[in-house]
Amino acid sequence: MALHAVKAGNNRASYNSKEGMDIRPEEDSWSNALKNIAVDIGYGFVKLLIGQQSVRFPSVVGMARELNYLSHLSKYNQPLDNLQMNIDGRNYFVGNLAVRQSDLASRSLEQNRVIDPNAKVLLLTAIGLLTQWEDQQFNLVTGLPTSYYANYGRAWAQELVGQYNVGIQQNNQTKQKKISLKEVQIIPQPFGTLYDQMLNTIGDIINQELGKMLVGIVDIGFKTTDFAAAHSLEFIDHLSSSTSTGIANVHRLMANYLQNNFKLEKQDYELDEIVEEAVARVAGESQDLCDIRNGFFEQTAHKIINELSTRWDYRQFDIILLTGGGGEGLSQYIIPHFPNMVLVDDAQYANVRGFQKLANNLFEGR
């Protein structure tokens, strides 16, 4: 299974397997190709780039309802905290607003995103945030977990191409946007990290050396951990797979702990901040959960270590890149077991940065 070839540029950067990429791009913004965009739809969060800023919102969708009052002093008066969308004639709360206000919110994403209405709502919400005009065309690069890519990638791309009328409610007014997806490329999700390490912001290759290596990528997300292998940029199918282990395991353990010790019931999407901050409020008091959370991290990391060791002999790889939001949280437990593994910089957003760089490469002049 071959991936897209990328155009080489003249810029170079040194690479050190212990220190990571030393990238010195001359570009200082992403604005060279405004119609080329990237969205990373994870089971935990949707990630995208707005200008040079990496942003995210929870992958949670709920049906909208009329809100009787929104305080003018609320800390949630930021656009990302108040995503109210109209898609295909239906009104949705998305992200933090769905977590706060929806009677029935859902984080589930199907393996086959063609049949999952949540997936398109999340994607169009992200693109709506990137839309500057009332009528705008885009070329899109996004990804699917490794094991889902072969079965569903082509159908998902075909499903997404087309025009959409999207309403975005801001300041009690709905702004209508016509969004056209002209070209869509779906790639195995972890390859976003590989392209992030290889390309500069306009999509030129700046690390020829990495492109010649046998590279392993371990992408730890919310619901899955993806193992992907590439040799000279070719996707190595028999070395690539996905498991159902991820940060959701930590959420389940934390939910059980809160129930057993404090009689608190929390949905998984209500646990994001508790797990990240390692603090829970109980009857007005803050409970320090740092040691508990770290213990759950360590348990989950050991499960991933066993899964990786079952699938790969790490010594065959020139380098293994650890990525994803879960990669950041679990790195201290995993990396000591694999001497050729490195955590990529700002790992939570590495895939979407790579998607954007690839989009700028593939769609140059289109």
C-alpha cells in the first residue's frame, strides 16, 4: 500500500535520534495556502490549526436546545467553548458546550465514519472555524486509525467531497457558510507525525535522512494506540496495526475510583479535565489525584509496552517516534523500555501539523 509521494525542497535540517528534529524553516506562517487545511478527528479531541495556533475541542456532540440565559461574565464566552452548529437542518452543541449543556451527549465514533453522523458534525465544525468567507473552497487532509484506513479510507474521502451549508451561531446570531470540499486525502493517522518531522510548513522535504529510514510510529490516542511502520516513506502494512488501548483506559479506571471512593459518577467526557489536572472537586474541596492518576498512567503504559513488544522487535527500526496526546502523558513510562524511541515535540498536535504540511505539498497551486 503506497502513500503519496511528496515533493522535495532545497531546505535541509539535521536529525538526531536522541534530540529529534532541528527544523529551521524560513517560513513564519501557514498562510501560504489558505485553502489547504487539515483536521485531526480523534476519539478524544478534534485538533486543527488556526493560523499558527494549535487548538482543540472535545470530540463530543449533543443535540442543541434553547438556553434560557448565558451570563455575560461567563468564562465560557470564548468561541471554542460555545460551538453551536446547524448542519443538514439539525442544531448541535459541539465540544465543551455539549459537555456542559446537552441532555444526551456522545463521544462515540464508529470505525466506519461514513455511517457515523458525529464524525461529519465534528469535521464540519472544525472547518467552520477555519472558514473566513460566506462561500469558500477547501482541500483537506485528515487521517484514520491504522487498522481502519484500508477498509474505510477511500469511502470516507468520497463521502466528504461536496458542498455543505453550515450555520455557526455566534453572539445569538447564526452565520450561514457554504463550504466546498474540492479534494480530500485520507492517510493513516500516525503518518501525520512522520510528515511533520520531514516537511517544512510549505510542504518541502527538509529531512532526507529520515525518509530513508525504517521508522516506527507509536501514536497513543484516546481510544486507540496505532502502530505504523514506514520504510523510505512506504507504508509497511504487515507491521502496522491498531489496538483498543488508550487514554480511555485511564478514564475508566478514574471513573471507578471516583465512584468507589467519593460516590461520584462521571461520563468519560466529563473526566478530561480531572485526568489532565489530576484534581477533582468533591463537596467544595479539591482532591489531589496526582498519585492515583499516575498509577493509572503506568498501568496503561505497561499494557501498551506489552502490545508493542508482541508486534515489533524494536531493534529492527532505525527510530521509533512516540506521538499523540497519550504519548505525552505516558512517555516517561514507555521510553525507558525502547532505547531507539523518542517523543516528538508537542506530540498532541504532531499529526495535524503533518496533515497540514502534506496538504500544502499535495495541493500546491490547486
